[in-house]
Amino acid sequence: DFREESAFTSWVYRIACNHLLTALNRKSEHMGMTFGFLEERVSAEAENTYPLTVSGPERDLLLEEARLDCMQGVLACLETEMRIAFILGDLYGFTSKEGAFILDIT
């Protein structure tokens, strides 16, 4: 029940997070990525990469794609709760207090 202790959107996100955590726990979800494996993969890719020879919007697009690939790799290395906390704060702009409420942690 919504008790007006926080913003309505925080309450809705909490319900959504609880649903996702329950679904993931049922599937025993684990992406199997580690930071060590990610580091090895990035190092191997760096050896086979050529300098960017494009400029302007095409260069910006390639850089953004690389940034998103790195972000996805880092998120895959995190435990589910840490991944959700990062996403709530970094992508949705929630404060740590709101994030704690949503994740039902102190």
C-alpha cells in the first residue's frame, strides 16, 4: 500500500524492482561475467583495434557505441542488486535515499 512516505514514482519503481528481483531469483540469473574476464576481453580487443579515421557525427556515434558496450560489460559483472542501484542512480537520477527505499535496504 502506498503510504505517502516517499514519492509515488519511488513506490512504483519499488514494486517493479521487487517483481524483477523475484523473477530473476526464480531463474537463478547470473550473467557469468567477471571484471577479470572483462579486462582480458578489453585488452584483447585493444590489440586488434585501429585508430579512428573518421570525424564528425560518425566518430561521435562510434565513440558512443564503444561507451555503451563498456557500460554493458561493467553492468554484466555486477550482482543484480548492485546493477539495479547503479541504474536507478545513474540513469534515472534517484538519490541514494530513494534508491534504498526502492530496493528495500537501509
